[in-house]
Amino acid sequence: MKNFWVRAISAVVYVALFLGCIYSGELLGNRTLGGIILSAFLLFVACGCTFEFFRIVRQQGATPCVPLGYGLTAAALLMIAVVPVCDALHGFQLVMVAFTLMPSVFAVCAVVQLWYRSEQPFRDAAYTMLPMLYAAVPLGLMTWLHFDHNVLVMVLIMVWMNDNGAYMGGSLLGKHKMWERHSPGKTWEGTAIGVVVALLTAYFIGPLFNDRIAWYHWLALGFICSVIDTLGDLVESMLKRSVGMKDSGKIMPGHGGFLDRFDSLLIAVPLAYAYIALIVEPGM
């Protein structure tokens, strides 16, 4: 019971802080300032994820270039956050330039490993870049969804409801392990209940947040968020189990670290944004 209350209080603080940053522009009467506050919060989270990722891979014997990794993470997130305030043409050009620079960035990371005397320089170069792609880019895309605060919040709600539904469903009815080697607590029954809860949330609550998005689009987003949410959780569990670690950190009592709390969002947000940008928005 004590652990339950610790988890509950920690979750309330986390949700309040996240939502406060998202709606800070309305609360302060300045959307630009609100965007800066949200970007600062996401940068803090991205750096926390980077710190935990590097700590995990170091236990595998890797030697990533930590300063360069933090620099790439910060640069990627801030660059993505700037795009919404650019006009469409310059924003598109900025994204394309960043995309075409990826091979050069990898080459720089590989050359840096010469000073680290890495036994596996390509592996360590990849580990140096990975937090930028795994954490900074997905978190940065939240600033693009920030064009409609309610849509961003609804994506978060669907992910959270799937998590809670899967946790409670698995605790009560879970019998068949989904991936026991890497995520022993996850069951097929819990996963199915999480998907149903996310779909019901999308159908009944989604239109209340944005009635311009048709109900079937909300259902599709609910399905994307729930299924990809599970994939994100499994990927992060696989990373932790590779070094025998239960939690990636201790920043959130009862929940673990940054990666433990944001693992699902890191995978779900890019897919949700792609669906909204390519399928939903053209018809809105």
C-alpha cells in the first residue's frame, strides 16, 4: 500500500508538471513564452534520458563520447523546437539540412573515438548518436504537436491510459507472459486490456479535446498509441535487462528514471505525429 501511494503522488506531480508546461502559454498569456517553457522542460527530459542511456551502455563495456552525445541531443531538440516558429519553407529546409548531415555527424562521432581508444569505434559512435535519435527527436516532435495543445495532451492521455489499463489488467487477469525474458511483468491479457482502454478513451474523450478530428481518426490514434506504446516499453526493458537493471534511474519514486517514464512516448509520439500530419491534418 505504501508503494501505491508513493507511485500515485509521484505520478500526480509528474502529470501536473507536464501539463503545466504544455498550457503555460495560456496561463501566462504568451504562447511564445509557453513554447520556450515546454522546450526547456523537454530538453531537461532529453538530457536525463541521455544520462541514463550512457550509464546503461557503459555497463556493457561501451565508451561513448558523453560530451558530444549531450551536445547532439541538445542541438537536435532545440533545432526541432525552432521549426514551428519558422515559415514553412525555411522550416522544411532546416529539417532537410539536418537529415542530410546525419552521415557527417556519424563520421565525426567515429573519428572522436580515436581519442577514446575504443576497441569498437563504430559501436561506440553509434551509441554516442543514439540518444539524439531515440530521445531528442521524439521529444522535440512534441513541440510540433504543440500547435494544438489539446491534441498533444490527448496523445499523452491515450498513452497513459494504455499504460494504466495494461498494468491493472495484467495484475488482475494476466496469465500468459508476453516477453518473459526482457519484460517478465508484461502479459498478453494486460496488453489487450490496455489497447481496449486506449481505444475507449480515444473514442469518447478525443472529440471533447478536438471535435475537428473525426472519431475514426481518434480510434486510429488510440490504436497507434496503445500498440506502439507497448513496443516502446519492450524496447526499453530489453535495454535494461541487457545489463541486469530493473529501473533506468530514480528520478521518479515508484516509477524509476526518465527512460522508464518516457519510454512509451519516445516511440509513440513520432508515429502519432506522422498520422496527424499525413492523414488527419490535410482533411481538417
